[in-house]
Amino acid sequence: MVIRTFGWSFAVTAVGLAVAAYFWGATGFGIVLILSILEISLSFDNAVVNATILKKMNAFWQKMFLTVGILIAVFGMRLVFPLLIVCLTAGMSPTDVVDLAFHEDKMIDGMTYANHLDEAHPAIAAFGGLFLLMIFLDFMFDEEREHHWVGPLERFTGKLGKLDVLSTLIALVVLVVVAQSIAPAHKEGTVMVAGVLGLIAYLAVGGLSDYFESHGTLGEINAEEDEDDEAEEGAEAARPARSGPNDAQLAAGKAAFFMFLYLEVLDASFSFDGVVGAFAITQDLLMITLGLGIGAMYIRSLTVYLVRQGTLDDYVYLEHGAMYAIGALAGILLASIKWEIHEVITGVVGVGFIGVALISSIVRNKRIGHVPGQNGEAKTKAGVA
């Protein structure tokens, strides 16, 4: 399971570090390795959140997430997207932005590419912050959730969730407060527009995914899976059954496509702090792309591993921990519009919530006698009801 799931990550790491050593020597090798570790540490909670969505998708779309998805994550979100942001916020032509990005000592208007990207940070933080805030709020206002981690709080917010538009109203109020009291005076309009775009992105992609999921595409299994997929499924069937959804419950078609888009936007929101923080280590855009790309590959492999192992069903509070981490990250992103917050704080907060949630899940399993990995059902030990 480990080799099959992480095999491509191991291969990309070996090739990526070899390329770094060849072109940039020992210094480049070390920088790319550090950037890879930085990306993994900052995005561990991202893997858990991704897994909660990916487990609803069939094998075909899980492979799309690992193949096409990783290309979008590496070249789209960590290379092209920052270039586009600088192009839009600085009012420069794409040619000038690319030239500036690949010549770290070059300046336009007295600023390097990293300076321009830093100048665009309020817009980036507002977009990502509102998108993540909506994810957290919708989770807290879900009245149909089976398990509660922070029981009194989650039961209370679940009751408030009967008002469908509450999360959107709260997000808009937060955006107005941030734009008026936190954003620099000359960035108020930028923050408002970027925040609204983040809200629109969430409502559009998430709404379309929910629509198609509830109108006939959930439960469709892609009929074009190749013989290798069938052989793999046969091998899985021969093993002890794992917890998690079976094929009859997995999304395909349009529902899975919009879930895939949702995952990509979610990945972008998580990657902002890593991309900006990477410039504190090096100004070389190719090193940054390579290092963050290796890290992103491991996060995606970890996501698939969590799904295949049924980890989220065995440790039921992991999703809660990830969602609380998302809420904290949303707050950190919005606060960073005014105050500089070190990336280490972001990573520690995310890993902290996941760690506490894992411990809580283990304690729960022992209390009810649940043995992880046994068909998703609690195996009651002798003497435990």
C-alpha cells in the first residue's frame, strides 16, 4: 500500500533533488529539500481535508487527483497563479512579470518579483481567507453531522445551521470588518473585491458539486476504468475489508468533476502561505516551484493513502481537527493582511489541531472498543458493551 500510493512521490523526490544538485549544486539541493519539508509541514491538515472529499470519488477521479491534479497544483497554483496575481495587482504585462520572476535581481518600479508578490498579499489573503472561512462555517453549521468533537459548541452551531444563509452572512460581515479595520487604507477596495471573489468561488464550485451530487450522479461508477483498475480492485477485495465507502457510494461524472475543481481551489487557498514564505528562503522561482512541487506530491499521496486505509472512518475526529485548523488558518490569513505572521505558527497550529483530534479519536476508540480497520464497525472487546 505504501509503495503503491507513495511510489510516484518517492520517484519525483529523487528526480527533483537530482535536478537541483545538477543545476544548483549542494546549495540548491539543500534549498529544494528545505522547501519540500516546509510545504509538507504547512499542508498536513490540507491532506486530511482533501481526504474527506476524495473518499466520495471513484478510483478514476482519485487517479485524476494524483496525475492531472498534481500538474495543476505544481505548475498552476505554485508557478502560474502567483505570476497572474502579480500581473493583475501590479498592472504589468505578462511578459514583464515573467521576465521579472526569472531574474531575481531585476526590478520594476523599484521592486523585485518577491516585493510585488508581497504587495499583492492582501488580495491573496482575502481570497484564501474567505474561501477557507466558508468551509469552516459550513462545517460548524452542519446539523446532520454524526459525530461531535467539541460537543456543546457543535450541537449549538448545528442548530443555527437551519438558517441556510447564515455562513454567507457571517463571512460577509467578517470581510467588511477586515476591510475597514485591518486592511491598509489604499487596499480596502482590493481586499473587498478579492474577498467577494473567494466567496463566489466557494459558492459556485461547492454549490455545483452539491447540485450534481444530489441529482443523479452520485453512485455512478465510471465505466471506462482500465483493466489495471479492475485487477487492483480484485486484489483489494482479497484483502481484509477496510472501512470507508464502497463503490456504490462513490461519486462520478459531473459531481466528481466539480469536487475535483473544489479540491484544486482548496489547494490554492492552502498553498498561498507556502508560496509567499518560500521567498524568505530563496528568490529563485524555479527552486521554489520544484521544492513546493515535491512537497505537494507527498500531500496528495498522503490524501489518497488516508482514503484507501479508511483512516477518517476509523479516527472520526480527524476531520473535525482539520476543519478547526482551516478556521484558524482563515483567521491567520485575514490577520496577516495587517500583521506579519510567521509560517511556523501556521504549521504548528494546523498540526496541533490534527494531533489533538487524533488523540481524541484514539481515546474514543478505546472507550467504545473500536478496532481500526475492521469493516468500519466497532469491535467490542470482552466486557465492553
